Amino acid sequence: MAEEAITDAPELATGDGVRRRDFINLAAVSAAGVAGVSLLVPLISQMAPSADVLAESSTEVDISAIQPGQAIKSIFRKQPVFIRNLTPKEIAEANAVPISSLRDPQTLAERTKEGKENWLITMGVCTHLGCVPLGAGEGEIKGEFGGYFCPCHGSAYDTAARIRKGPAPKNLEVPTYEFTSDTVVKIG
């Protein structure tokens, strides 16, 4: 029996129990994990949009005063937005353009909301280098296609704000929007 007790002793020393070294390793890894998370949280949270950007995440515009054929400029996320009330003639001109002839093919119906085809809402930023096109203000040059004209490099847009001539690669961007009533549109 004494021999059995002696042979059991080495098994206890190297057994499956938790050793001091295992505890220290576990504590060190846990501390490193907590430190890593405490460093990552501020790093990731600083990438979130600031309060002033979140406050401008949407804007409402009263469109009741815009007559057919008129356009206004508004601001959305610190960029100009053009809101245009198209006339039946402008709608017909836009629909008459063969889609295959357009650089960035889109129909007027794709750029407007169903039932509100006369309301065209686009960002007022040229897709070439970011200039603000003319054509939304009273008496401004609308270009040869009756829409918008970018004075920086000569891009011309039609009545549906689609690129027709010049260096701009794409149509004026249509932001997300919805009509909250017949006279108010919420952009964003």
C-alpha cells in the first residue's frame, strides 16, 4: 500500500485539475480582451455620424407654391436639391427621348414617384466634378435640352435631369423621398 501511495502522488501533481499557471494564463487573456474592447469601442464610435449630420438626415419641403414649369432649390445634407414641377409638355419631351440614346438610361417614370410624375426631385450636384448646375432659379440658363446646364464644363441635362451632353457620366442623382401630403415632400 505504501507503494500505491507513492505512485499516486505524481498523478496528483500532473492531474487534470486547474493549475496556478492555467489560472494566470486565463486571467492574462481575459485582461487583454477587455483592454482590446475598451480600445476598439471609442475607435469605432468616432466613425459614427455627428449630431449635426443626423439632424439633417431628412428635410421637409413645402411644394405648394411651385407652379408648373418652375423649380426651387432647397438644401439636404448641406447639398442643393432641385424640386421641379414639370409641365405636361416637359413630361412629353422627356418620354419622347429614346432610352437607348441616353448615356445613363432611365425613364422619367423611374426618376419620379407613381402618381406624381410631374414632381422631379434631384440632387443639385453635377455628376462630373460636383458643380451646381443652373436651371432651377428664375431666369437661369437651362441648356439646349430645357433641363439644367452646368457652367463649369458644359454638361447639359434634359427636363428629366438626365445627362444628354458634356462630360458628366451620370444623370443627376434622385435622393430617397416620399410625399407626406399633397403639398409636403420629405427628402431623406
